[in-house]
Amino acid sequence: MEELPARKEEVEHAEEEQIIFRTLCNPIEILDDGTG
């Protein structure tokens, strides 16, 4: 997870909240409902 500009503790807390990190990936689509 060296690619993340975050402290180790921040990453650990995010993972505890079931955040999934997909590093070194490019988005292929951005979904927007128009509400900003």
C-alpha cells in the first residue's frame, strides 16, 4: 500500500470500515446522478 498518501493508521481504520483499496487502477467510467 505504498501508493497511498496516508498514514498506516488511517489505512487500517479504513479497512476496518470495509473500505476496499484498488491501487494502480484506472477508472473506466464515472457515474453521476447530477446532484454533485
